Amino acid sequence: MKVLKRVPKEEPLLIHFRLATHGSIKRSNCHPFYDSETNTHFMHNGILYGIRPYQDKTDSECAFECFLQPTIKKYGLHSDELGMEVDNVIGYSKFAFMQGKEVRLFGDFIFRDSLYFSNLRFL
């Protein structure tokens, strides 16, 4: 928590807490998933029913590796093509992508107190 207090309020920041539904509980299965080639962080809230996890990875990680990251690499974070690819896999989930200070959200996020939340279950 001390580190978060040092982040300026103007700085984009994504925080995710994972409830394990697929894949084993281990650090490598925790969000955000990161791709160094595109400098993209990815977080997911929900279950991706059309994605079959493999090699002890999560549905989120498999979707990012197989569909989303290649689309970002080819067309960019703010491309229509990424929007179309997300539409193919997202279902009722919520996705958050971050490249540097650029953030792109998909799904029904809740805007409250100048912040976006995927849900308010923590209250």
C-alpha cells in the first residue's frame, strides 16, 4: 500500500485482485498479464466461456496470448480490429488494457469517485 500512496493522482493505474476460476493459484496466473513486445498490460474480470485454457494457464491469459496481443501487435491498442477481436471473446466480462499511460476498457465498468470499477463487491 505504501507504493500506491506514491503514485500521483494523475497517473493512470490499474489494480486487479483475482478470484481463481481457471488455472492453478500461482503468481504466473495472476493479472496483469504483460507483453513486452507491445508494452501492454491486460486484466480481465469474468469468465471467458469460449476460451479453453491450456498448459495450466487461465482463460484470460490464453485469450490474451492467442487473440488479443497479436491483434494489438498488428493494429494497435486503439484499433477497430482490437474492438472486433474483443467482441469475439469478451461475453459478459470486462477487459482493461494499458500501454504506458494509455488505457482502454471494454465492458460495463462503473465510474465512481473519478475511478472505474469492474464491480463493487469490495464495499
